[in-house]
Amino acid sequence: MDSSTNSLDDVSADSSAEFPDRVSMMEVRLQAQEDEITLLKSSLADALRRIRIHDQLLPLLKQQLIAVNPGASRMLNQVCCSDGCTSSRKLSSSSAVDGIRHPATRVRRNSEKLGNPERQRKRLDKKAASSANLLTRSPSLENRAKELVASAGSPGSRRGTYSQGQSIKMFIRGRPITMYVPSNIQNYEDLKMEPPSERLDLDWVYGYRGRDCRANLYFLPTGEAVYFIACVIVLYHINNRTQRHYRKHTDCVRCLTLHPDKVRVASGQTAGVDKDGKPLQPCVHIWDSTTLVTLQQIGLGAFQRGVGSVAFSFADSGAFLCVIDDSNEHMLSVWDCTKGTKHAEIKSTNEAVFAVEFNPSDSTNIITCGKSHVYFWTLNGGQFTKKQGIFGKYKKPKFIQCFVFSLTGDVLTGDSEGNILTWGKSAADVKTLGKGAKETFQIMRQTRAHEGSVFTLWTLHGGGLLSGGGKDRKIIRWSADLAPERECEIPEKYGAVRTIADVDEEELLVGTTRNAILRGTFSDGFVAIVQGHVDEMWGLATHPSQNIFFTCGHDRQVCLWNTEEHKLDWCITLEEYGLCADFCPNGSVVSVGLSTGRWMVLDLLTREVVSESTDGNEQLSVMRYSPDGSFLAVGSHDNFIYIYNVTESGRRYIRFGKCNGHSSFITHLDWSKDGKYIMSNSGDYEILYWDIAAGCKLLRNRYESKDREWASYTCVLGFHVMGVWLEGSDGTDINALCRSHDERMVAVADDFCKVHLFQYPCPKPKAPSHKYEGHGSHVTNVCFTHSDSHLLSMGGKDTCILQWKVFGAGDSRERLASASVSSTSTSSPEPVTS
């Protein structure tokens, strides 16, 4: 690990607190500009497409009308004018082009509108209202023309046939999306939408947040390791390999501490925002690790942005809790744990704060450390006094990463220079400061410990000390007088040492900066018991016949997981990051789409690349095999779908054709059950259908595809899943969906950290669903296992994979009865039915 990586690790805990307001405003501006560009592109594409359709239909209609009734030409003009004449279409498309030609003007206008936060909020509310999912019934242009021809002289039976061509229009960001009602639905208005009888129960959590958090791993007397990722705090029994989950937090958990009784836990979360972008109130939960019952909620509405550090007092058996929030001033507050009331509060510093602790022998003394500082606080009569640690002749480090109290009462700090500094009490300087002078802490000794930062310190029962290094990845055991006794180095693939917890005098748990938890000893070394991705994830696929699944993300890792054993089977690192994946139906290989237009096929057993190819130079967004495995469809951000013939059990690929017709990047696609057709969605909210057997031909009459059966359903736009869209959706609020194999339910991953479970089909607006929380970031993908026994959901920035157990209405009693012996039990309430 090079020095630049080490520097990034040094400041990782502080990165989330740097300029949040400015970054948030810039993100809003960028999103607004991207939305405007997408809308302009879609408007232009829609105008051009309608012109083409109009030009194709006009000669045919004229011939038919003149043949049936010479006077029908006037009626044709009425039809044309009702949908807009050619000249007006050309004018509107020209206007759209003009809008794209001058992006600087539009960007400048957006900047002016977004300058005022209140104006920005009103504008976003107005935009949400104008882009609501309004659904209206309307016949299509082609059907209106056909009905007109029929009324001009055709028999009554012909009129009845064409009248069945009803459609539903759905509007997203002002763009109409036409959905044709299948023939088996006689009366659309009489359809009743109900939530599915099936429900989800959190079964397993994959991952750990060690990349940018500290002191977040503890070992409980119950034999469980307690840690967190996303919004879930995991209690993992290291011998039984079972999990329990505390799920009362509403956004990402940021910090964790253990009470002196080793039973109670305090955990703090970030503020987050709701669906409308309004900030939510962060708080600290004090809860019982045995029963998972919340005992106290501390500081709701008192903290800004989030809770960065928490600590219990020890001298009074944990009567008080110290909290530092993520505001600019990093407010330091002390709370009564029993009453939940604030005892004292003060601004600590504008610099990042990494840790806070009470003096174990005196609850009126508190220490904080962070960027370029270590402060010694005294609390007296509800008022704080602060003394800054003076480094004197010693080099002042850029970061004080951590500290502990020794059994002798000294304070030991670990810093970014790789040193352990011993701070001891010095007698009061009465001569200089007068009779009221008090004793202070000064540096008594400097001990060279690690190359790079000292990320963590942990005191042992016998007075010894453990230290964890950044750049050197070493764990060193020190005697009480700081003489090194033993050391070991963790493998490079796990990153640096982030935190340490002792199981007993020999065995240790180690949390790392690459989101792994290791278990082991100095003698036998360390093995990973928890692993996860370390950057945003998008690619997810489940095996067609086995209980395994595949993931890929921006960390360039591709991973194969086992849902039964709840473990990582294997993981390899690629040169580029993966964004999508799919298993071949025979289950022997998996294809992975990368960020550069390249894709590869991996053998599950050997992990070797058996085939690779490149399509375009833009990122790939979807890989999908046909039901019989004879074709592979590759959706790209260059607006094309590339089709390949697949032979030799998924090991040989020959280009068959290319689907050309989308005006924006491909987002989702599905094959028909007979493997001849494809349904696809694009970034400008298009739904197109393709005849692959006929040479990748675009089916211009989408009405003919209304009764086609699909082998999978992952397209977020379509008649059968129209009800999953919430009112006010902007087209990007749903990232992915997946229909179960039994075609009874559909799971949805949204942009607001939620997983939804709807009945399938759900073609009417405001369809009810079961809603589940747990992710702390946008949910990027969902997928059912081959037997529909479990659902997998994947977070984006939270790097978390949640495995949900699917149970029906008849299974709930059995599930509750077996909860005590299950691999999972949670304290969360029943899911919300929306």
C-alpha cells in the first residue's frame, strides 16, 4: 500500500464532514441539469419518431380512404390535425434542437433558480407535481386511424375488433409512455390491487463498514461480535455463525460503543434526508444487546448532520453518555442515560474529531482527539473547560487517530506519524498560574510503533496494549511499559487495520479498511469471517439452479456468494469495474459487463476467463441470456443492444446482430419465453420490442406485443409493473425490479433506500406494497433466488448486501415459533404496507 493510499485512509473518517452543504447543492444542480438534458433528448427523439410514423402512415391511409370513400380525405385531415400536423411536428422538433444547441443558457438559468434553497425546494416540489404519474385511457394513433377507416364503410364486426386496442398512458417527467392492455384483461377499471400475501424477513447481512468508521467492533459475553453496516447493527455469533439484527435506525449507523455492563449498546446515526430531500433528525439509540429492545433514544433533534462519536462513562457505571455530532463546530454534549436529558454542551472544534472517551476513573474528565489536536475537558457544574495538549519538543502530527487510558492513568495516543505518545499528569504550576492552578497532561514519552498511521489502540486486561497499523498492516502486542512483545501482518487484500477487539487473552477480532472482519491469533494468523465490497455496487445475478449469487461493483471485485452458508466462495479483482452480470442457463459460466464496453465470461469452477469481447466504448448496463441459453443480449450506454450466438455450453460467442433504435442508453431488457423477442427500456423512458429471430428487427407496432409472455421481468417500464411507480416519480426513482419465478410478486429497488414487494402483475397506479428498510443508500438491484425462497438486495454507496427470506401468510406462525433457533432475529416491526 503506497503513501497516497495511506493518506486517504488518514482522512477517510473526516471526508463525510467536509463541505456537506456545498457538495449537496452542487449535486442538486448537476441532477437538475442532467434531468433537463435527458428531457430535451427524449422530446427530440419522440418528435422525430412521431414524424417518421406519420410519414409512413399517411400514404397508406390516403389510399385506403380514397378506395373506400372518395370523400373521406377530409376525415383523414381531421385525424392528422388531432395529433398534430407534420409542419407543427417539425417546428416542435426544431425547438427541441434549439434547446439542446444552447446548453449554456439553460445551465445559467438553472444556476439562478437553484441559488436560493427555498426557491429550489419550491421548484422541485412544482416539478414533482407536474411530473406525477397521471394515467389516462386513450386509443393509440394507429387505432384511431383504423377506427376511422372502419367507420368510413367497413362492417360493424371490424369496428368491434379495433375497439379492443385500448391503451394506458403513463407520464414521467412530462413524457407520455403508452402501455397496451393485454387481451386477457376485459375491464381495466375493475382490477383490484392488493399487497402480496408473501412477506420478507431479513435473513443475513453481508459486509462491514470499516472503510471510513472507527472503533465499531466489539465482542459481547454472548459470543457475538457486534458491528454495523448501512442502517443495520449486526450481532454475529462467531462460533455458531448466526446473526441477529438491531434495525431501529432510520439511516446509516456511524458509531458504536459498549456499556461497562457489556450488555447495553449505544449507537449513533447520520441525519439523512427523506423522499422530498428534507433533512431527518439524527439521534443515539441505547439498546439491550440480549433482547434487542430500545431502552432510550437520546438527542432527537439536538444533533446536526449526524452523530460521529459516542462513549459511556465508567466511573459511575455508565450513568452518562458523551456525544460528538457532525456539525461544523462538532458539538460535544453529555447526556443522562436514564432520563435522556442533556447535562452539558459545548462547541469542541471546527476540525474533524475521531474519538471521545471518559476518564475511566473520573467522569468529569473527557478527552477528544482528531485532526491536529487532543483536548482535555473538565466538566464542573454543567460547564466545560478545555485544555489543549501541548506537543512541545515533539513533532505535531497531522492526525491524532485514537487514544486509550492505561491502567496507571496515563493517556496513550496513536497518530498519523506512526507514534504512540504517552501523556502523563504533571503537577500544577502554582508559581505561574497561582493557587487555582490544576494538574495538566503533558507528553512523557514517544514510542515508534508503525510505518504510517496508528489507526487503533486496545488495552488488554493484564495491562498490555495492542496497536494496529495503516501502511504496514501490522498488529503489535506491547507490554505495560510499551516494550514490543509480538507482532503479525494481515494480508494485503484486506487493507489496513481499522479496529481491534479481544475475544480472550489470545484470540482477536480485527476490522479492516477494506470492509473485512478477521479472526485469529498471533500464532496461527488471521482468517476472514466477514467480507464485503468496498465501493458502489450495481451488478447482481442469481444462479439458475444453485443457492449462490454473483456481484460486481466499482471496487473492480467480482464475487461469488453462497446463500446457504452465508459466505464468500471466491472473489477476483479485474482491471475495470463491473456493472452488470448474468448466469448462463446451464449454470456453468457467468458473464460480466464492464465500464469500458468490454465484457467477459468466467468459469465458475476455475474462475478463468473463457471468452471476452468489446462492444463500443461506453459502459455496459445489462447482460441477459435467452431462456435456452442460445443467445446473449448485451445492453450498452451507446444506445445499442448487441446480440450474440452462444455455443459450447456458454464458452463460445459469435456476433449475431445489433438492435438499433433507442435514442438513449439501455437500462433494462428481458427475453420472451420462446427466446425470439426482446423488450427493452432506455434512459429516456422508451419501451421498445425487437424480433431477434427476424434479424434484430424493431417492432414498430408495439400493440402486437401486448400479449407476449416474458421469461423474466426486470424492465421497470411496462404495463405489468406500472403500479410500482409512486406518484411524483421522476423516472430515476426506481433503479431495478425483479419478478419472482412463480410470477406472483415483484420486488423493487428504489432511490430512497427501500425495498418494496408488490403483487404481480400490478398495472394500476398507487398499488399497495410491503416496504422494507435496512439500506443506507440508493438500492441498486434486487434479485430472487432460483426457488424464490430468498430475495437479495444490493445497496449503492453503503456497500451492503441484504438477504431476505420470503415467507407466505401460512408460514408466519412457524417463522415466529422458530425465531429463537433461526439464523436471524430482528427487533424491527412488521413492514409498512403502503
